[in-house]
Amino acid sequence: MPTRLLFVCYGNIIRSPLAECLFRRLAVEAGLEPNYEVDSAGTSGLYDGEPPDGRMQRTAAEHGLELSGFSRPFVASDFEAFDLILAMDTENLAALAALARTPADRAKLRLLRDFDPEARPGASVPDPIGAGPAGFEHTYQIIERSVRGLFQALERPRDE
């Protein structure tokens, strides 16, 4: 049975689709794609049905990635559908925790930067929505590092 991961930000147009795409690429490169099901969502339905932000699409393309798909809001049934739900920041983590119905739901919630070797505990992935290209690149670097750390943590032998 594959491990099911859901990446969540506010609008599901910048940070979470990038994290989804980066994780999928790591799994493919490692030959482990069948071991994972990966998706992304937003805590807001504000951008429901919209493609990823063009600025992040350009940033991702500079790194050889093609961001695709369409925004969707997080729904309560996502707690059953996914094993691990990774929030981009503390605000989205709080929004997800407020939707959790059980301790088991809450146990699935983590911050993505919990897996960033350069981050302090409780760190958030910055939202570059009002930033220029450098802000999008900075966010890209944080997400790439965090996703790589997550992938390594998931692939680490259980006896370590």
C-alpha cells in the first residue's frame, strides 16, 4: 500500500503544488513512485480550479519542473484519504487542526519545514505571493530542501 501524502498551503497555487511536484520527482528519480500517492490542497477555496501561479510555474521551469494541475480546497475526507498532511506554515497548520475531528486526524498533521535541516522548530515556508522573482526562488529552495528531507525521512530504514 503506498504512503499517501498531502501538501497544503492557503490557496494551493504556489507552495503546495510545488511541494507535490518536487516530491513526485524525487520518487520517480529513486524508482519509488509506486510507493507514494501525492496530492496538494488549500485551506481556502479562493482559487478553486485555478492552475498554479505563473510566477511559480516560471521558477519551477528554471529548475526543470513543469507545474500543472488545478487548485482544490482541503476537505474533511482528506483526513481518511492521506497518511501524512504537510502544512506550509503555522496558519495553515492551525486551520487544518481546527478541522481535525479526532486525535488520529491531528496526528497526521506536520509542518513541511519539520523536515528542513536548516530550519528552526516550528518554521514556516514563506508565501511569496507579493514578492518578486527572488522571493519565489527563495521559497523554491526552502521547499526543495524540506521535501528532500521528508523523502529521506520516509525512506530511512525503520530500525534507525
